Amino acid sequence: MIETKHRMAQKIDSRTALKIANKFILENMRDRFSVGSLKRVMFPTREVWIISVVLTYPKKGIVGEVGAIAVDGETGGIVGWTPIEEIEAAAKNLYEGEKEEIEAAFS
């Protein structure tokens, strides 16, 4: 077992972390972005939830991952994220690669 000075008292569960990340997405990004998978990462002094940001389209579903958001496991605060410009650029690249399939879903 790895020894750390981290307190093992987890205050923010996975469901709450997803809700916090989704609120951040809704307040800071255009539509078609949503939360994806999450992982708990342990640091020596605290833990953080890393939640992926995914590009989605109606009738198509998830197109792919375009970024990430980090939520403090104790306070629930957003402590990091992929810059919005990078998320939008990744989304554009994904869309271009899947354009025919995405448009076909609307036909």
C-alpha cells in the first residue's frame, strides 16, 4: 500500500463530482458538450476527481473526448480544466472526422 499524508475522508462522491462538472460545462461551454467518464486521482495531500468532457450529438450520442475537468474531492471546487479554446478545437477536429456519420444521423 502506498503511504501518503492524505486524509482518507472523501467528502465529494462520484455522483456529486459529475454534477459539479456538468454545471461548469453548462455555464462555460456551448451546447453539445457533456460529462463523460471520471477517475479519482490521489495526491499526497488530497484527492481530485478527473471528469472527461465529451462532444455529443442528438441521435449520434458521444462522438469522443475533447477535454477534462478536475474537481477537488474534499471541497467540490473546480481546480482545473482543459482550456475552452482547446476543447472547441478538439471538438471541431472530431466533428470533421465524423461529419458524414453525424449528418447521416439527422437524415
